Amino acid sequence: MRWAGQQLDAEVPGALPGLGSIAGLVRSVTTPEFRGVTFHEVVAKSALNSVPGGGMPFNWTINPYRGCTHACRYCFARPTHKYLELDQGQDFDRQIVVKTNVAEVLRRELARPSWGREQVALGTNTDPYQRAEGRYRLMPGIIDALASSGTPLSVLTKGTLLRRDLDLLAAAAADVPVGIGISLALGDEELRRRLEPGVPSVRGRLDLIRAVREAGLPCGVMVAPVLPWLTDSADQLDALFGELAEAGATGVTTLVLHLRPGVKDWFMGWLAHDHPDLVGRYESLYARGSNAAPSYRTAFEQKVRPLLDKHGFGRHSRHRSSANTFGVVNAAGPTSDSGWGEPATTHPRFRGPRKQHHPPTPQPQDTLF
């Protein structure tokens, strides 16, 4: 079936497990361009998600999609599919929920007198620039809604489709703080194909970093997750940091693989198939929980610190490794040693809401990336 001609006038009971309680239209879509993938279009009741606990550098997120065709074996968001009564393995990769009205709902939420214009982060759960965004074009409306309301925003993605919206993001950065982060965990293209089968190539994301910088925006990079005994050698990290520096990255954050329940089972199944010799070592390393053993993490920190310094990403360099990869930044470039700029409230060019510029209407010939 193709995108057109699959409209349902009302929600069909059982169309998608777990969605029966959501009011409004539900449409399930399959298309040859995404063989084996089903998109479930829903009418969302809300767009902004509050982040509890205060442990993150942002209090609000937006997730236009649930599930992700990037199909990263290690993705920490996999357990969220259980709330839809779907599994966190292949269903997460192939059953994608699309909030088709997310931009319209967001505009209403941002217009409330109670909205405090706090930073909103995208890409903290599933990728907003996964391949389906080439068809649905949800991000232009989201970016415009945030910037028009005077709301700072940040985007973390592996998707080279972000390049499509660089002009819009650069325009937004003239009025509000905008943060851009690219996730690039490894430099081995063959390993990337096996571990992240739906993710754009390593070279494509390096080129994306260059494009972000050419658009006048800072661009931090998440080298995450670092995989013990697969991508953690000094030579591998040295080569990757060198490529990131050459591409113009304005900050680097490294995080060792985190294996929460459910994700661990999925990842270990892949490891047993592709690297059976490492299974025992991983079981020992993660025997006490989701994090690698403290001894490994300490040794990794000691190894990675001089490499970050070498390539200009150290704590006393022009750029800096920072846990605040989702933070907002100034369009003019980093203004503090963090490499991520000053807090949103000090952005020198923030002058409140700007006139809305509505994104173009999606056309049938939109490229599917």
C-alpha cells in the first residue's frame, strides 16, 4: 500500500495495541519505501513533555515520533514501546507512532499565559530526524512554533535530514538560543552498518557537522555510546576526535554504553551473534547493573581526557567536553569555556516572540531519507 488512500474516518479498535484510549484519528500506513515498517498516525493531545527530577539541563521535551527506524541495537529508548503493548526489539524499529498534529498542538500550548519560555529539547528519546521526517515534515512546524513564541530549543540527532532545516534553525537562532548536537558514536562504517543499520553513514554525519558550522551554528557531538572493546581503544578515539575537530565540532561528550533492562537483552543478543567472544566480558562488566563497572569507567576517563585535550575538546581548551550536550548555544558561537554558550536567559539577541513564518506544505514528491 502507499501513503494515499489509507485514511480511516475513526479510530479502529485494535488498530494498534495500547492506542485504543487515545481519542481522534488513527491511520496505519505502509509503503514500499519503508519495507517492513508500519507508521501509526495519531492525533496527539499534547506536545510538551515535562521532565521530572531536575537531573537534566532542560525541563521540557518534544517527541514527534515514538519508535525509530534507525534501529540502533543499544538504543536506551526501547523500553518506552512497552507502554504501547509493543516489544522493545523489532517493534521499536518497525512500528512507528507519528504525532501528525504535533506542531498545531504545540502552538496552542506555547500560547498559554503560564508558559515560561523554558528550553525545550528534541531528540532526547527517539530521533526527530529519522527517515520518516522526510515524508511527514513535522520539524519545520515545531521549530517555527518554538522560535515564534520566544522559546529556546535544542536538537540532538543522527539524521542528516537536519540539513534540510538549517536555514530555519539559523533564522531561529537570531531570536532565541538554539543548540545543535550530532550523535556519532563510532568511525568504523562496517560496524555502523551492523550496529546502527538505519543510521546515515559516518561520512554523511561528518559532512552534516560541516554544514551546521557553515550555517553559522555551533555543533556539539555526542560520542555515545562508547562500546567496551569495540570502539574504546585509544587509536579509535584519537582518529574519531581528529575527524570531529577537522569537521568543526564545537564540543564533544563521551559516554560509555549504558544497558538498562530490556535494552541489555536486545544488545546482548546482537553481541552473541556478531561478537560471541565478548559476551562473557560484557556479562562481567555489567553484572551489577546498567552501568559499566566503576573500574572500567575510571580507566576510560583517564584514557579519554588527554585525547580530548589533544584535539581541542578538553576542559581548558577552546572547546570543551561537556555533559550538557543538549544545552542551548548562541548562534554567534560558544561564549563560555563549556563550548555550549550561556544560559538561555542571557542570550543577547532574545527580544521576545517574532512574526510566524509558516513552513511549506508537504508535497507528495518529498524525498524519503
